Amino acid sequence: MRMPEGQEGAAVRGTEGEAAGEPAATEDLLYDVIRRLWPLHRTVVRAVERELADTGMTAGEHALLDALRTEGPRTVPQLARSMGLDRQPVQRWVNHAAELGLVVTAPNPAHRRSSLIRLTAEGTAAIRGVQQFEATELRQRLADLPAEDVRTTLHVLDRLGEEFRHLANGSRVQREETDSRDSRGSEGSNGSNGSNRSNGKPEGHDDRPAPPPLMRKGRSGE
């Protein structure tokens, strides 16, 4: 992964400092986090697929049912946004879950042409059973992790996701520049921190998805 402009030298200096006994720079630690995310994702997907082997569901459909159980009935575009995915794979999961009798479509009072997807009784029972098993496994295998460590991990992952969404949207506004504009009370800011202006989102729009549960992952290969 390409480093942000101006940080190549900082990363080198951080590595040299660590070798000399100095604490690792924050950016070096963040890169270590990022490097671990992809293999962790693949490992979690494989573990979930093994759990689902006899259910007919894929890991992606597990994530779909979890989102519906957590958020309630949603349209396919809403599900795609909350899961941080493109609409096409989510639509495929909805279609297959419907074939399995786990979800059904329902009229959407807010949009006549965009149906809501909701869990059936069978779908609710299926995702509840899988998650009860997962919860038992997590308690047994990760009982030594303090809750505060987990909260810190969630905070860091949420922040990484937020900043990389800005990069994906083409926003390269530096935080110092944003803070400077806010401190001057620039016209039209209305209390915004500048992130919505930089990525073209309407004011007040928050596209950050809710923090995902540990097992919410996409289908392998998607």
C-alpha cells in the first residue's frame, strides 16, 4: 500500500527509532494494524464458512441476516451502504436467502419501487442459532481479552474506516487545514468539521456504518 505523501521519511525514521530502543511511531503501529486486516478477514470468513457448512448459507448471507436482525427491514441499497459493499453481491445474497426461505420482500412505504427485505421466522431462528454458537466460542477462546481492549480496537477500526472512506471518495483535505477553517468560522460551515464539504456529501449526511459485529464479513472472493 502506498504511503500518504510526506510520510515515507517518517516511517523510515520510526523504524530506525524502534531499532534504537525508541517506541514505535503511531503511523508504524497503524500500518501493522492495516497489514493484519486482510489475512484476518480471510481467516474469519473461512471460520464462518465452516460453521455454516450444513446450513446452506454463505458467509455473505450470514452478514446479510445479521444486518437485518440488527437494523430491521432494509432495502438492498441501504443494506449495501451499511455493510460497506456494492449492491450487486448484496442482491445475490438476498436472492439466495429468499430461495432458502430466510428473507422475504415487503412493500416499502417510503419508496414504491424499492422493496424492503426482512427476515422470516426461519431466518431469525437461523441467524440467532449461529450467533449463539459464535458467542460461546468467543467467550471460551478470547476470555482473556479485557473489554476495554476490545472497545479500543473498535474505536481504532472505526477511525481507520472513516479516514479510508474519505480517501476512497477522493478527499485529501489535511486535518490541520480543516481545523484552521473551522477555527476561523468560515462562511457556510454551520458547525461542520469540514469532512462533508470535502467529499461532496450533503451537510448533515453521515455515511459511516454502525460498528460491525466481529463476525460480519463478506463472502470469500467477493
